[in-house]
Amino acid sequence: MRVQEKGKETIVALCDKELVGKVLREGEMVLDLEKYASFYKGEATEAADAARELKAATSINLVGKRSVALARKLGLVEKGEIMKIGGVPHVQIYLI
């Protein structure tokens, strides 16, 4: 998990660790977790710590089954809002 503070905004990027460094493709869509690894790389974290950060975030980027499942459990995203790229769940959430 990586948390970035930008003024009043808090961006949380949470990615299942085994996916960092991979390139996911689905038709025309590409999610390059190799090129943008630094966006996701941060501290390994427990679910309780990640949940706390997700609840406080204004922008959330999630990649992977465990990461997206945590957001669903917290009620931050519904099943129909989840896209898959290369069979991997991915969600972007912007809280306005």
C-alpha cells in the first residue's frame, strides 16, 4: 500500500503484492504495473491498517482480488463497479 498526501487530497494505491511488476491486458486496455510500480509500491500492510487508510482516502486505486475484496467489505465499491483487466479486478474510486 502506498499513501500519498497532495494538499487536502489523500491518494491510496493498494495492489496485491504478487501483481506489482506485471503488465495486465484486456483488449485495448493495459494496466502497466511494471512501469508504474512506484505508484503502488509502499509498505506491506495488514487488512486493518489498509481499511483505515481506505476509509480516510479521497482517491483510491485498487488492483487484485484481495485489495478489491477489502474495498467491497468496507462498502466502498459494488460488484458491478469492478472492471477486470487480464482477469484481475481493478477499481478506481474518487470521493467528492
